[in-house]
Amino acid sequence: MQRLVSLVFLLAFVCVPVAARSQQPRVIVFSKTAGYRHSSIETGIALVKKIAQEQGIAVDATEDASVFNDANLRRYREVVFMSTTGDVLDSAQQSAFQRYIRGGGGYVGVHSATDTEYDWPWYGQLVAAYFKRHPAIQDARVDVRDRTFIATKCLPAVWNRRDEWYDFRAEPPADAKILLTIDEKSYQGGTMGDFHPMSWYHTFDGGRAFYTELGHTSESYSDPLYLEHLLGGILWAASR
């Protein structure tokens, strides 16, 4: 594992600009689940902490939704929803999170962050899509559509990997910049057609939001390319 992490950091220093590394934010990783719970959550939190902290980023992790209050959120440049599911925030916590984003806060959604807060339209606009269904875990071809963005500049043009592949209720809105799509001809069970987004980013309501569908499996968090992808999204969303 130590050799793998060293490789991750080597990739990060190649791909992440020095200017981005010199102004690192403090972030909070939120992993509350009110539905299905992914076994990869704890692994994901540990690896996010490691890759972030070794670059000087302070990371807190919690499943306590009471941290969503104005005074506490003010401490953070970004909130990472790590495979959250279901209704995880009450109305007061939702209002505090809205104020946080409107004040320039950042958001990163990982995997089932799109399987979260279905009854809160504002959150749906923030994450930019809602989960619909998925077939079995399998290998597939992911096409990298933008190799200039910080979260994808180290990825190959064609990224063959194994994960759980979501269909969404609808495509992200037109303002979302699509980073990754999946080739439905390369696996069984996709139903969105020729254009099937997997990762995107956009500015929304005063803040920044990045989402990646990848990250269901625990093995994702021992993949240097995936960690580089996630780290890039974290760094971008934390920039104001």
C-alpha cells in the first residue's frame, strides 16, 4: 500500500499545478447513509484523508449531520459527500448548506451522492443528476472527454476499468461540463444511449460542484488513476 500511495503522490505532483497545491483548503467528508450503505465508504475516507493530508490539506470526516450549521461550515472550503444515500439532512441543515454554497463553498459528490436527497430539488440541481438504476458490477470503457481539466488531465483517453455503472433519471443540465462518459457497447445493462455521462462539474448558486459516479468498489481506492481523478475534483471545488 505504501508503494501505491507513493505512486499516487508522484502522479499528483506531475498533474496538479504548484499554484493549486500552495493554497490548500480544509475540507469535510460527510458519509451519512439513510439507505444502502457502501462497504467502500471507510476505505474511501481513509484514502481521501491520506492523499489530501500529505499535500497539506486538513480533512475532517463525519456522519453527524448536525455539523451542517453556519458556524461550523464556515470552517471549510468544501464538503465531500462520500457515497451518501437517502435523506441525510433535515430542513435546518439543508438551509445551512444552501447558505454555505451561496457563500462560495465547494461540493464534491462521490458515487451514490446522486442517490441522496431526492425530495430536495435544490440538491438535485447541485449534484446535477439523480440515480435511477444500475446493472451488475463489470468492466467497461470510460471515455475521457476533457483531458485539460485538473480531475482528468492524467487519465488516458480511453480508461478501461471495473465498477458499478449508474443510469441516471436524466442527463446533467447543459451548464454542466462533462468530463467522462461510458460506452454502453462495452458492458451489459446501460440504458441511457450513446451519450452517458459519468463525471462532470459546474458552478451553481454561487459555489462549485464536482461529481464522479466512479467509486463503488473498495478497489477503486487502490487505483492511482481514480485517486488522481478524485483529488483533482476536490482541489477544483475548493477553489473560489
